[in-house]
Amino acid sequence: MNRNAFPGQMLSRLSRLARRLAGPRLARLATDRRGVAAVEFAVIVPVLLTMYLGLVQMTQGVIVDRKVTLLARTLADLTAQATKIPDIELNNIFEASRYVLQPIDPSPAKMMIASVYVDKDQKVKLCWVEVRNGMPKPSTITLPAGLMVPNSSLIVASAEYPYTAPVKLVNSVFNLGDTIYMRPRLVPQVPRETGGTTTVCSTT
């Protein structure tokens, strides 16, 4: 008996045995679908979650933007209905208007009300302007071309709101704003009264 052939035979037999045992297992492994759903779930959940949070952020941003437009419209509407704007009336308009933002916090809202007059040469005169809560006070106001009617007055109201998104994805702060123009309802111009002085634009 050749003893040197014994290790070779043993290795050959072990190799054949391993192939016979591993074959069915490998076949079962190739067709095994257990855990596929869990893997797919783990892959798709972050994508769906990002889409959902982005949709929530966009929807709330649109709601706030519409309320900012409503704020500017309310400022212009209340002012255009007045025959004059004394200090107490001005404060009431600002305070009442900003609450249209609720349930959104109205405290960050910046507001402006102005009266302008377009003369016969279509030059815009700034008659008076009032601001609240850090809104920059303009020295001039530019009107859309369609509102440049000679010898006419306009109330201009602007509102701005720094909207902070509830979910921080890319940009978490959006500066929303709008401007509304309205004609005075009851008088040719709405004068501003403060400290015993009435401010109104000259029509000549």
C-alpha cells in the first residue's frame, strides 16, 4: 500500500463531500428571499422621509406667504378707508393688521404704510410714510406702470416676514414679503395727522 497516496485520496474525498454538502446550501442561498423587504425598507425610508419633510416645509411656507400678503392687504385696505390718519388710528391699524398672521407668531412681522401722489407729469411724490418693527423707511417709492395715473393718490402697504422652516434641510430661513396698492375710498388723499400737523401732498 502506498502510504503517500492516502493524504491525496482523503483530500479528494473531502473535496467531493464538501461540494455535495455546499451545493444545496448555495442553491438555497441563491433563491432565498428572506430579508429582502427589510433591506428595501431601509433603503427607501430615508428618501420618503426627506420627501415628506420637504413637502411639509413647502406647504407651511406657502401658508405663511399667503398670510403675509393678507397682512399687506389689510394694512392698505384699512388705511384707504380712512379720511385721515391720526397717531391713534395709525397705531390701531398696525396692531389690528398684524393679527391676521395668527396662528403664526406676528411679532417678527415688519410693516410699512405710505401715501403717494402721481402728479400731472407722472412723477411720484411720497406724501408720508410710517413703518413698524424695523422695516426700512423708503425715501422714494416706485409704482407699477399700470398705476401711474396723473393726478391720483395711492396707499402703498408692504409687509415682510422672516419665516423659519420647522425642518432644517437646505435653507431654514426665508424672507417673505409683499406690497399692495389701493386707492383712497372716501377722500382724494388720506392725510397724516401728527402733533397738530396735517401732511398731504400738493396737487400743483
